[in-house]
Amino acid sequence: MERYDAIVVGAGVGGSAVARELSRRRGNFLVVEKALDVCEGTSKANSAIIHAGFDAEPGTMKAKMNVKGNRMMDQLSEELDIPFKRVGAFVVCFSEEELPKLQELYDRGVKNGVSGMKLLTGDQARALEPNLSEEVAGALLAETSGIVCPFELTLGMAESAAKNGVEFSFDTQVTGLERNGDGWTLHTSQGDLETRVVVNAAGVHSDELHNLVCEEKLHIAPRRGEYCLLDRTAGGHVSHTVFQLPGKYGKGVLVSPTVHGNLLLGPTAKDIEEKEDTATTAPGLQEVLEKSALGVKNIPTRQVITSFSGLRAHEDGDDFVLGESAEGFFDAAGIESPGLT
């Protein structure tokens, strides 16, 4: 049986990024993916935002990796020849009482090392983004925030890895994992595989893989987010990504241009049990339309051309789980927003 130096489980944006980095080294590397192609899970259904990094709690892996990833995107997009635009982002509030919360986000961004932030009045924000609601009382502008195509980002990294010698095995479900001497045996739907090192980048299923081998258990809740995508005729309705002040379940519904000229609304945030349930719902899509209208006026909702939902891998500790969790077993788990960044 062939023995690999490292096997990456999961061919989403995280697994593909790991594979590309491994391909810089000498070794025998493999990515296994239960779907039929790369980018079939969380990575294909998200907000497509390269976050600035002001939202994550200072000192967390989320904060550190968000800011680091944002700074890498110009060079990365050039190397992979993929679309990326630093359009900037607004976080808006709707009352004078909420202005201190914008200041808190600004201060958090400073601690995280985010540059290019400004606090604006409602009028100053509307001067830059005319379709902001008249109810907007103030805004935080983050100039380094950007937009990308998550498909092309993930495919670009996977293609780069493959061209540099990394193997990919699709339709390959990991069914078990056990220590074997100084390495690991992976039991899969396509037969057993041996490797010195395992990298767990299995998205909403990463807790299942982790819990097979680690005493300290993880719990990943699939958090479903529903979106509406509008036609390119609506793409110029805003020129920045427009967030609302974060709440219990994240930043709430955003309104954003896309790199392909469309307009994106969403997502909702609902924790569910089923890790493959990417259905859209009438109440969820109605919530997207209603909440997006709070921050941005006159959205041409008749131009909606499709709707979709994606699942975020929310770990109970609300942080990325990165590192060696057992000998030769490395986690890249709990990669929810800002995981794309």
C-alpha cells in the first residue's frame, strides 16, 4: 500500500489552501474529498467577502488569521489569476445609542492591526454610498475589505496544488481513522490509505474526524445561511459591502456587490441538526429581503434571479481550531466566517 507524507481530508477552501502550501515541499501528498469535486461544501455558498478583521475578538485565531489572510489577498489573487476587488465595507447603525458599538468595533480593529478604518456620520456615509437608508445614523468604513469569487479562489488553489504534484481523490468518504505505528491508517469508501500526517479540513464534519482520535472533543453546529442573488442590472446599487451591526449570530444580513457584477443579499443564521441540509425556506428568504432593506433603500428585489443557502461550521468555542491536536493529526476545524479570508 502506498504511504503518503500527508493526507488532507476536505477539498474546500481550507483543504485546498493547505494542499497548495504542502506542494511547495518535497513529499507525497493526497487530498481526499467525499464530494465529486472541490468546493462543494461551505466554500461554494457564502458571502464571498474578504473581511478586514475588525469583528473578531482580539487575541483569537480568527482575528490573527483574518488580518493575515486579508493582507495576502492581493498577491494571492495575482498568483492564481482570480478576480479580487477591495471595494471596502460599511458597518451601519440606526440610532445615536448604537454609535458607541461602532466605536467598539473600531477599537477592536485597531487592536487586531486593521488599517484604513474611519468612523462616519450618517450623512458622510450616504455621501459615499447614496443608497444607504435614511435611518443610518453612523457607519464604520473599513477600506481594506474586499470581494472575491469563492469558486475561483478554491479552484485556483486546488489547481495550483495539483499542478505541483498533489493528488486528489474524489467520491472518497473517510469512514474511520486509527494510529498505525508512526502514522495513520484512513479507512475510506475507496479502500484504506496510509499516511504519516493527517490534516482535518472536513468543514461541518471536522468534529467527527477530530473526535475519532482526540480526547478533548469538538462540537460543530451547522449554521445555515440563506441568500438572494440579484441580476447584474442591480449590481451597481451599492459599491461597498454594507453590513449591519453584529448581533448574537454574527454580522447579520449584508448587501454587497459581487466580482461578477451581481448584487448579493444575506445571510440568515440558523443552527440546524442536519449537516447536509442546504434547503432554502420561504421565511428565511423573506428575512433576507426585509433585513437588507433596513440598511439599503430601494433594493430592486424583482431582479432576484436565484436563492441558495450554505452551512457554516460553527465550533462551540467560537474560534478556529488550528494546530496539532494529536501526534501527526492536525486540525483546521471550525472554519466559519471569516474562514474564506
